[in-house]
Amino acid sequence: MSLPSLKDTIQVHGLDAKKSLGQHFLLDPGICARIVSLGGDLTGRSVVEIGPGPGGLTRALLDSPAARVDAVEIDERAWPLLDELAEHYPDRLHIVRQDALKLDAASLAPAPRQIIANLPYNVATPLLVGWLKQAASWERLSLMFQLEVAERICADPDTSAYGRLAVLAQWCASCSVALRIPPGAFSPPPKVHSAVAVLIPHAEQPEPNLFRAMERVTAAAFGQRRKMLRSSLKSIGGEALLEEAGIEPTRRAETLTVAEFARLAELHLARSRS
């Protein structure tokens, strides 16, 4: 039995996007296919999707050679619709009825694994930071954000978009804005443009204590980004920490490279252990 059209399925189930869940449904099959293509050759890969909603992107994933798709959906209104889709792909599509923020996504499926998702806008950033903490578990992440957030992830030092998110992401992965998508592609259209950022984790990843040290350093540095580092980093060592790292204390956070932040995080961790 062939699948009903996505439009017909949505009408039958009366599913509309919920603002409180940050939902904007992506229904254009051509755009969904382009997003899936950003994952490269998915043969033998497990793919985790967050917030599938009516399943537009899910269908595109199932049209790919991915071995397994785990669709994580907290909105119980979408479950019957996704269950119907799973009946057509019983061995490949698995519906996970959980809150993605409380879920260890890497535990869902075997490696090699990727995340390909149109993320709910209201939880996109904390989801990304959580996945960066386990970046070694992922082959690639192809993630839809508001354009402004995608640009912040991929920003260069000494630019207005460069901040804590750019440092954390680029420390753990190579990052690029791979696809920009206009509001009209969504239902309902958001007020902003969107973009897919592709992150490919580095072969070597920081251990958990070092990641936490980097979070503390970047939170302090960018929490008062207009101040000189000797002031903004005062709570974690200030001028002494900067001198040990060979960084001029009168610089501001946005001028530091990711490598310089990594040096500060390593020194901060070493000091906390001594």
C-alpha cells in the first residue's frame, strides 16, 4: 500500500504547528531531499531526527539508503501520524516518544550515526551544546537553525556574530552554513530566514572535564564581552591566567581564536586541579 501524500496526512490528523514547541513544519519534498543530501552517503548509517512533526524530512530520510532512522518527538499529537509512517518502514523507522533535551541521543542506535534535523527553534542551542559534549559519537550533524544562530555557530573571530557558541562548536567540529532556506518554505512561515549548519566532529575530542572548563571560560569571557579580558576573566584567574597563556590582558573576548580559548581552558582546568 502506497503512502498518502504529506498534505493529506496532515489534514486527516489535523496537525498544526505549535508555537510553544517552536514548531515550523518543513513540507517541501525538494528542500527535505537537499537537507538529507548534506549527510553524504548514508548507506549503513543510523540517523537520529529531532522533532519530525508531520514527517516531511522523515520521508526524505527513508528515501535515502540510511539503515535506520530514529525520530524523536515529544508532541503526542504527531505520534499517530508517525506510527502510520512506521508501519510502511517497520524495520527502519523507530519512533522515540521522549523529550530530546533529556535524552542521550547517541544511545538510540549503533554507529556510524548522524543527526539530521529541522530543530525546534526554542531548544536548538541547548540541544547542540549537549551533542557537542558527545561529539565523538557522531559522524556528522546537519542541523536546521534560525539563520542568525547558524551564522553564530560558524562565525570567525573579530566579527559581531562570534561568541561562546562559535568557540564551543568550532573547538569540537568543522562548521559550515550549507543551505539557506526562506520563511516561505515552512508552515507556518517563521519571521526569520533559516539555515542548515553542517558540523563534522574532529577526530580528537576534549575529555568531559576540559569541556566543562571551556564552558566556564567562554561564559566568563563573553558574559561581559565589551570588557577587557583581565576584567571579564577576573573570577577565574584574570591577569595571571592570561599571562600564563601568553594573551594580552587588554584584549576582548571576540578577538581570541578558538586555539587561544582552548589554551585558557586547559590552564584553568590545571589550576582547578592543583
